[in-house]
Amino acid sequence: MEPIEQTIAALTPLGERVCRALSDKAGQLGVASATQAIAPWAKAEFALSRDPYSGADSLIGTWRDRHGQACGKIMFHGDGSAYAEFDILQPHPQHPGMIIVAIEAWLRDGVVKTDLQLFPEPGREGIS
């Protein structure tokens, strides 16, 4: 096996957990897309990238939409931590006037946490 294939295989269980956390968050909010799965691990395009400071390799996965545009990424760092984000670009169902730009997930010490990138709708005044 090539080094990148070995790295992908070794990180698949954790990667799938992070991806599931992104997907679960989208499902809880009711913003999952009918045309594209949210952050499927198996659909990411992977590459290794060397951190110039630490010299450690990071595994970087990119998701693309049906037009080939990047719509998300997942990064596993040499210390075992990870960060992922997946574009949503939909109105927030519980907060009128806000747009969910992306769902983010972090993995550190085996714990996955999620959050939202939010932005006010353009032209909205008095967002609460």
C-alpha cells in the first residue's frame, strides 16, 4: 500500500465519526440536502500535506459538489486532531435572518464537537 492509502485506512474510523457528526448536525437542523450527502468520508479526495513548522504530514480530504466545486474539507493533523467543515448555505431554521454558511466539526482527544458558521442574510435589518 502507498503511504497515503495506509494513512486513509488508519484514519477511516475516526474520519467516519467526524463525518457522521457533520451529517447528524445537518439532520438535527433539517438542512440536509436531498441532492448531496453531507460529508461522506468515502467521497472525499485525499492528499497528504507536510506542515512546514512541525514537519508532520496532515491528511486533507476535499468534498466536491456535482459541478466539481469544493464544498467541504476534512484535515487530520499529525497530533491526531482533526477539523472538518461542509458548506450548507441555507437559512437557519430556528433563527430567521441568519444563514448557515457551513457546519464545522473538531476532533481532539477522541471527542468530536460541532458548531455552525453563521452569517446574517444580506439586507436584513435588526437581526436578533
